[in-house]
Amino acid sequence: MDIGTIQEISKNQFLYSLHELNQYHLAQRLFMILCYGLLAKLADIFIDRLLLRLAARTKWEADERIMEIIHRPICWTIFLLGISHAIILTPALPPPWAGILPKVIKTLILMVWWISLIQEITAMNEHNMSWVLQKIDKTHFYMIKNISRILLLFTGILWGLVIWDVNLTPLFASAGIIGIAIALAAKDTLANFFGGIALFVDAAYKVGDYIILDTGERGEVVEVGIRSTKIKTRDDILITIPNSIMSTSKIINQSAPEPHYRIRIDVGVAYDSDLRQVEKTLLKVAKENKALAERPEPRVRVRHFADSAILFQLLVWVQDPRHRGRETHNLLKMIHSAFNDNNIEIPFPQHNVHLQPAAKEHPAIIIE
């Protein structure tokens, strides 16, 4: 068979294929898709030029956020609906395309919304969702965020199975056996999950609280997740602790029930000091420190008579437990300077050694 004959056969096969495709009105279907594409573009312009601008003018921040979330999915949904409409035009496409293509389009629409919502939920934080945090605290916000992400994930998977006509009855029937197997294989994960739910219900702490664990870790709670709690220490080190451990540990919450935290400053003065002057000086130092809380007011207490000094204690409150170390540092410097200005002595332990004349070979030594 020569080259000319082969080319002729290929040409005839191509023309036959065009004829076969032509009976399905490809031009009409492409025109339908083009119309929906233009409609999707008009929806894009309508949302961008009108709805988003109207939402930006309102006082309610949620409408603008909602428009940003549904903007792209709506445009893609309109375009994919156009393809779906073009597929179901008569005459119907030959099998298996008549059954597969509509399911593919439905799956793509599901994925557009599914991926968009998961991405938006993942990106939610205290900065772009400040209008929500005005009504609920950070801990509830992050807990709802994590639970919503898990529910959305399983809902999307089940919906996809329904689209492809997967029989879910055997799946649900075997859920008991599968559940037992999963519980045994992932018991630690389940313990952390239910530990997180217990912490959420008990409200032992929330994001932003300053806590101390019975193991000695101390820091700010930065995230309460489904599986673990993250704590940022004063050394800017992030510690991740499983919720199963947090739910069974002794937790000291320094930010509850009130965020104020008390600082105790111990200082000793000489026995010949004017105690009233010492008290006034300490209160003056506390009032001059503007970083301290005004309520409760600073207090001064005489604790006891020590060997070398009369021990005073200055009691003040800071707005946040994180500021304890810094304000203790500032107060100690201010007290030292104020005592020097008012000639108040801060004694230190000392011993007096007296040598008494006795036998020349063995002088007596008396230590006081």
C-alpha cells in the first residue's frame, strides 16, 4: 500500500469522525458553553464592581467577608453548569460519556466549593476574623474552626461518593468493625481529641491566658487545637502538649479569673529606719510606675523582724502576667534609687569579730 492510499484512508476516517461528531451538534454545545462563560464573567464583574463595594460601605464586616469567599466559586460554578448543560443537550452523547461526563462536572463543582471553603477556614485567624472574636473568645473560635474543617472534609468525601453512585449501605454497615479497628490503632489520637473537647467544655484556659503546668512549663497559650495545645514560653519557644496530657494535668491559670497578676517585692531596712517613711516611699514608687494596674491599689506590709533587717513587702498588680519579670526589674531599680534619696539603709548580713585579751598563747575570739 503506497503513501497516497494511506493518506486517502486517513482523510476518509477523519471526515467520517467529523460526520459522527457533527450529529451531536458540537457547534451548538460549544456555543452554549461560550454563553455560560460570558455569564460567569458578568457575574464576576457584578460581584467585584457592585456587591463588594456595597458590602465595603456597610458597618457589618461579615457581608464583605462572605462576598470574598463565594466570589470565585460562583463564577466557576456558572461556567461548569454551562458545560453540564451542553452535555445533556439532545441528541445524547454515546455511552459511556453520557453517564461519566455529568458526574465529572458535578465532582468539579463540589471540589471548587470544597477546596475554597477549606482554604478559607484554614486561613481564618484573629486578624481577618476580628468581627467574630468580638462575640466569642479565641479558644472557642479556634475550636469551632478545627471542628468545622473536619466536618467539611468528611462531608465532601461522602458527597463525592454519592455523586458517583457508590452504595454507602455496606460502608455504614461495616462502620462498627472499622470503628473498633480505628479506635485501637489511633487510641492516642482519639484520647487527644476527647481531651480537647473536655478542655473546651471545662474552659480551664483560653488563647491568650498565661498558664503554669505541674511539670514547670510556663507561658502563653497561643492555640488550642483538636489534638494539642501550643504554649509560647518567655524564651519564645513553642511547646506542643497533647490534649490528653493537658486534660489530666494540674494547670495554674495566672490570667483567671482576673487578668491582673500580683507581684510581691521583698525588701529589708535597718532597724533604726522610720517605718512610716519606708511605707510612704514604697507606695510612692508604686504610684510612679504607670505600667502597674490602678486597681487593686498597691499595698505595703511589714512581714517580720529578721536577724539583720525589718522585712517589708510591696504588693502591686500588673495588667498581664507576661509583664511580671519586667516590672519586678523596674520596681527594684526604683526602690533602690528612692531609698538612696531618702537615706533609708538596706542592710546586709554581717558578723562582728571581737578579740579579747587572754592568755598570750591562746587569745579569746568572740563572734557576734
